[in-house]
Amino acid sequence: MNLARRRLAGGTAAAMLVSVALLAQTSVTSEATWNDTEWTHGAAIGTVGCEDPDGAFATRAEGRALSGSMLGIDLDSVAEAEGVTVTNNGSRDRASAGRPVSGLESAYADPLSVNALSAIQVPLTGLVELPTNNSTGVVGQFGQARDDGLAHGAGGYVTDSGGIDLADEQTGAYPDLATLKLSDLLNSPALGNIGLGNTLSGVSDLELEVGAVAAEAQLDGCASAWGDSGAPEARAMAAAAADDIVDGLERRYLTASADLTFRSPAVGALVSAVGGAPGETCASANRSTVKTLECTVNGLASQQSLLSAIQQGVVRSLGQLTDGLGLGTINVQLTATANLSAIQSLLTETLTDSGGVIAVHLSDGTVRISTDALLAAAYPDEYSDGLNGLPPNFNPFDDPVALQVLTERLTEILAEWVDKVATALVQSVKDTVVSANVTVNLTLRALGSTTRIGHIEAIVGCTPAGSAPTGCTLGTLLDPSRNAGVTQAKFVVLPGLKDIPILGPVLDGLINGVVGTVIAGLVRVLVTGLGSVVGTAVDTALGAVKTVSPTVTALTEPIISTVSRLYSGLFLSNILSLTVNAQNAPASGGPPPPDWRPGQPGAPPEGQYEVAALRIGVLDGLGPAGVRLYLGRASVGPGCSTATSSQPESACIQY
């Protein structure tokens, strides 16, 4: 959206005298839709010289940061929420609130104070949260009504001179304005039972968080008068150049963001299925991924099939022994410790798609839907600016296409997370720390008898130089290129062997001779190969826990279902409506908000032109008993010539 100001069109009307009542409007409503509304200009009354229009006009402008009603509370009647309304009767201006703006004629500004913000929240306690201070200027209000026909109103994130504040446009770091507590609101006794049980099932702390908003309206009386008067050619030119319903009228807005947030236990269930829940033990049914891995690893030391597999692997590695040597018993002592950091780091992640449409905070179960990103994702060629640059009275979310995009993005990020869990699970298995003590007893046949002569003592522990064994990761044991330092081994002669009568000296001679050479070869075999033997056996034993349980994948479905049901129940069923760039008497776009339509009690009078950055409607069908909040609102008009403003029927008689 191009928020830069365009020069008002009053200059072209210089030197023209026109008859004017400043375009009193008459609406003609077709029986089809509000989009078919036609607007015609009323008759002009009085004569105004637009070459020098000072003192020729009665004007009005207003700026409000917050207005509307909530559950019967009329916010416009709350004194602290009063906007800045400025009128000018052609000879003097008058403001309902605010202070004069230096350097600007007949202009007043009223940035809401901390006390005012606190007072506004009193009747809205538990339903709406406003900022606790206004240091960022997020709730400014401005009005300017000049006697030369210029009216200028602005509300929300605006400057002291009434312009929309674009200081944060490049960074997008706009401040927040308000949080609407939808859970409290929709469950309010004032609404009674409105049948939202299914919609809100499995949902808590439902909120709508609104970022900075601003609206600005300007009306140039001379430009309007010229467009309604003079030769047909002049009127045709003016109509062709008009950007709004009347010439000289400009309405602009800014809506930084409007995010829907809520908590869902379905998110917690998914996280618990992976990371575990308080009180979970190895004896628990339906153990989590983490607990299953941890318990399986802890049980390896006593798993007889694993110990047997290591023993058999040692036998295969040593092969056929020669020179009278034989294998005695092989003893294996194993320890294993699970390293769960790879998985645990995933349990507190925030899952989000590349476009920022939806975020799932696994740490607390919060889901956030960014409505501006959703709109841009649903219609990238039309609404790439998110909530800005939209036509009047645009409801971007009463649309199944947006729901489809939302569901697709959520499905994608959950599937990606499950894939990451699967990868992390494999990594956690590789990160399991293993150490093993293997004792291989040797026998030697000499002089017709077989005698135990000692044992090879091998330690698999990835021992740093000069240190005690620390254990090896399973990944290290399975990597043939990392054999160095994995295993230490030595042959230990049976104490007192050489002291055995007759046989002892013979055995000692063999051990220190040809048999000793064979034993040294066996030690080298264990040093280079025992790590792989242990690693392969442990990896096989952990094979069953390397795969993510189908239960985890299945638990993503309730999250998707909750989000889809909530979106449909709120937006597609018109429980909650967000109207961006809300306008009465729009030149294009959708119909005005229900309470602004002609004939309604809250409808603006003819000739008054409204714009609000964001309208939040909750249960609009309930009328005043529902909720209609206008955030960032501005209006201009009605305007009159001073020649007619004092007449009893004039819209400007009270100025």
C-alpha cells in the first residue's frame, strides 16, 4: 500500500465560484447487494469563492484510537476514551479534547496518557488489554478543521501532525495496540450459551493480538465543491480523477498485524509422546520416545542376548588359534548411557513455516496464526502487502481458501518436525555412550595337558592419553576410520604359572617364545576390532528404537483438526469478523459495517466520511449486545458553506 500522501485536488478549482453545501449524500440501495449502492450528490446551496476560501467553510474532523461497544458498554461514552473532535464554524475552531498543534492551523492532538489508558481498561477488565504506557505513541488522536474547507482527522499510530507514522515501515517492528481476550468474551455470561462448545473444544486462552493501526481522513471542501458544480465537462473530469466517493476526500489506513493465538492440549500431547510426561517410568504403558530409548539403553548391560553377541563376535575375530593355544571363557561387562540431547532440543522448538503464517510453540502449547501472512500466502499475486493496501471493507478471512492454505502450512511444519524427531532419534542412538570390559581367558596345551595360562584384558572406552576410560559413542564404534584409541588391551599371565612343578618352566618358555608372538597378535586383533564388535552388537540391540512410533505421527492430526475447526467456527461462521479498511460510503470494495449502514442507530450522518484501520466484530447479529471495536479511526465532515451553516436544517449548525 502506498501510504504516501497525495496532494489534495483543491488547486484546480482556484478562481471558480461554486454553489456548495459540501456534497450532502443521498444513498440509493438496490435489492441485490450493498456493492450495488449508488451515491448521488445533493443540491448545492450558497456561493463560495474558492480562490480565497478563508472563512467560507464550516468543517469537522475527528480522530479516535478506540471506539465502538462491547457487551453493552458504549466505549464512545467512556470519557477517557474520548477522541479528538474539532469543528470550525468559519470564525473560530473548537476541540473536544487535546492541545493545539504548533504550526498547524486549527489542529489539536491528544495522545492518550497512561492514566487514560488505565481508566479505559476498567470497564473492559478481562476482555481487552491496552498498552500500559504510550511511550511509543501507538494511541494518538488528531483533528484539524480549517475555515478554508480543509478537514483532517487521524487516530491510532499517527504523528502529531496527523500523518500515519511510517517510522517502522522498513523493519516492520511496529508496537502492539491491544489484545482481545476472546476466550473470556465468548464464554461471558452476558452472551449466554451461543453454541460454541465444539468450536472452542480443546482450546484455551484464545486471544486476538492487534499491532499498530492507524487511519487518516482528509476532505478538501473546495475540491468537493468543484466536483459537484460547474460545467458537465468539469464534473466529468473531477469524477474520473476522484480516489474516493467524492472529490477531495482521501482515506488511508495502516494495519500492522492481527494475530490469533490460543493454547491447545493437543500440542502438549504430541510433545509428551516424544519427550515424556512427569511421573513416567520404564514400567509405564505407552512410553514416550525418549523414555523408550532411555530404558532400552539402561537395560543393555543385563541383556544376555547382547552379551552373547559380543562373545560370539570376539570368537570370530580371533579365529582359529595355533601352537596349542585355546580359548577359555569370555566375560563381558558392558555399560551404556543414553544421550538424549538431540531429541530434547526439539521439545521446546517453535515450529513455523517460511512465510510466518502459523507458529506452534512446543514449550507451552501456544499456536499463533498471523493473519497478514496468511492473506499474503493465500493470494500472493493480489495481497502481497498482507493487511495493507486492501479495498474498503475487506474481510480477508471469510474465505475457505485461507483455511486451506493454513491447514497445508500446519500439516507441513508438523510433518517436518516429526521427520526431525526421526533424525534426532537416530542421532541419539549414535550418541549413546558405551564402554565394555572384555576378558578372554587363554589355555595352552603342553606335556599332554591343557592349562589356563592367563587372559587378555580389553577395555573399550575411548581412553584419552593418561586418563581413565570415558566411554565411546556408538557412532565412534561403528566408524572404521576411528579405531585409534578406542580399545586398549594387554595379556596378563596367570600369577604363579611358572612356579608349577615341571610344567611351569615349560609354559613360561613357550609364552616368552613362539606362543607369546601368537598372543601378541591376538591382542592386536582385539585392539583394532573389538570396538566394531561391541558397536555392531549394541546397534543391533537398539534397532527397534530407531524408528518413530506411529503414535507420534497420529498425534499431529488432533492439532490440525483443532486449528481447522477453530478457524471455521470463528471466521467462516461469522462469529468473529475482521474488517480491514472499514469505511462508510465506500467508493468500491465491500459493504459498510452493519452498524454504519444508513438507517442504523450508529450510522454516520450524511456527508460524514469514516475510515477505521480495523473493525473487530464478535457476534454482529446480537447488535449492541455483541462486540464491535474500531481501532484506529478517523472521520471528516459534514462540511458546509458558512452561508448555510447557521440554517436550522444544516448539518453544521452545532459547529
